[in-house]
Amino acid sequence: MLVTMKSILKLAEARKIAVGAFNITSLEGIQAVLGAAEETGQPVILQFAPVHESIIPITVIGPIMVLMAENAAVPVAVHLDHGDDFNKLKQALDMGFTSVMYDGSALPFEENAAGTKIAVELAAAYGASVEGEIGAMGREEFLSVGEEEENEAEESCYTDPDQAETFVSITGIDALACSFGTVHGLYLKKPSLDLDRISRIRKKVALPIVMHGGSGISDEDFRQCINRGVRKINYYTYLAKAGGMYVKEKAAKAEDMVFYHDVTLWGVEAMKNDVLHTIKVFSGLKQ
Ligand code: 13P
């Protein structure tokens, strides 16, 4: 059933778990994520990031996300990830998305707070939830393999707990994306997380904390972050990699012709397995 992100994060807070927020770039991605959520009986968030418009436009995949969320056997929120202009937020809300992120993290503090407050007012007219961001994740999604870029988030961009407190009181958001060492895309070095920062932010802010850049984080680090108050975890690159690499392997081994529908079925199978593992870690279930 389609629900707001706020209601899903309330469930997560009560159970001290995190809900997976998976970026969607295909119908197979939705099937994989909802299949895994229904098999484990866990709530989930389907999200779309405008950076993926060139893979599939929101006008095509957005209504399908909403429809499939409505028909799911578990609570599902449909969320706009990294919305950086109000037209995109309105477009998603008009389609029936139940949550939006206003990402003003690249702007000066006052402009970010003012923009996020407008997003909260806009979403309220639709009964939808809002995620804001303070601090920055270090780099845009998504790093392509082989690119020689440092993968450490700049410490100067890490979320300041006092600033986070002010930001939340000005804006009235429902969830706060924070920077504490994760980055989007593939990690080229083992990520080193500032776990204590999550605890310090949570002392100042009584809101669910959102982790971006979930791909490549160890299961143990996920558990540590969840123990300290992370309630929504954004995850995409490893899901896409799991599907792609499995298709590559199966196609290479195929003795016969490969049909396109074989590719879609392999993709769903591999992505669902990856999401199953991830959801179990996030919700403290046995593997
Ligand atoms: P990854 O692709 O690194 O998992 O990050 C996804 C994300 O944070 C989307 O906002």
C-alpha cells in the first residue's frame, strides 16, 4: 500500500531499524525491490533521482512506481530523491509521490533552509513528507568504474550538529540527510565513517537520519549507523551492479541464443537477491 515516508520512518523509529530507499531506473528494479520487501514483510521506499532522467524519464517510470506501490502487500513510500528545483518537486507530487527531498546542500545555509521551508509548505498541500539535507556528500552520483577520483567525503562538508538543529527548527522537515563519511557511487577506498557524529546529531535533532551512498558500506557499519539513529538508507549502485554483473555472467555462459526477456528475468533475480540481503541487514533479520 502507498503511504507517506513519514509514516514509514515512524515504524522504523519504533522498531529501531532502517528502511531501504532504493533508486529506480527500470521496471525490473521495482519488481526486485517490491519482491524482496514482500518476501521479508518489510516496508520500503521506492525513489527516483532526476540524475537518472537520461536512463528513464520520471514521466514514464513515476506513475508505474506509484501504481505498483499502491498494489504492494507492504507499506511503500514513493519518494523524489535529490530534487533541486520546485518544478521537479511539484511534478513528482502531482504524480502521487508521497515524499520529496529538497536538496539545497550545495547552497549557503540560509538559502538551503529557505528553499527547504518552501518545499515543506508545498508538500504539505499534498499531505506528503519532506527530506532535507545539511552538509554535503562529497560528489554527485554516480562515479563510473575506472574514474580516478578520491572517494572520501570532504570532512569540511560533514554535517555540523548545531547547524542541523537550527536547520530542522527553521524548516519543519520530516527526515534529515546528513554527511558523515559516505559518498554516492563506488568506493575506491574502504569508507571510514564518523559514527560519533551521527550520535551527536541525534542528540540535537529528534528526527530520522538519512544515510546517502549505502552501496559499499559493510553490514557491521550499517548496524552501527542504525544503532545511532539512521532510519533511511539510500542504496542504488550495488543493486544496479548486482543486476548487471549477473546478466553479464549468464549471457557469457549461454550456449544458445539470448532473448531480451531472459535479460530482464536475470536482472530481477539478481537485484532481488541483493535487496533481500540489504533489507535483512537494515531490519535486523537473519540472513
Ligand atoms: P549509492 O548509489 O552509493 O548506493 O547511493 C545512492 C544514493 O545515495 C541516492 O541518493
